[in-house]
Amino acid sequence: MYLFLLVIIGILVFLIIHPLINFKSGKTYMDRLTKIYGGFSWPLIMSIAGGWFGETITGWGPAIHNFAFTGGLIGSVVLVCIWDGILIKMSKK
């Protein structure tokens, strides 16, 4: 159940945060989601890894099946923002 919650948090953060950061890629939500710097799979992997990292390091918030929801959410958002920021800067060079 822990792994399932980790993947769900990663996917939700990816689907919500990534298009917000990728706002110059298009006018619609689908344009922003599909025009991904560096491929589709890496931002999703970074989102899941950020959820694990944030949950493991901080452990904040209510625990659902031993998964600290708030810490995982914060870690996932932070790592996706860092990853997307690096890729956007690299693509402009």
C-alpha cells in the first residue's frame, strides 16, 4: 500500500504541477502536459522519487499506511520544480 500511495502522489503532482511550470509550452493544458522538456518519463520518475525523498526525510503530516502524506507531497513538488527548472534552462541554451 505504501508504494501504491507513493505512485498516486507522484502522478497527481506530475499532472498538476508540471503543466503549471511548463506554462510557455502552449495555451491549453494538454499542450503543456505533452510538450515536456527531456521526455515524458523523467519528470514522472522525479515526482515519485521526490515523494519518497520528502516522506523519508521529513515524515510530516498524517500517515496513511505508514506514508506521511504531507512530507511526500512537499518533496514531490519540490523535486519536480527543480527538475523542470533545470530542463527549461538547459533547453534555452
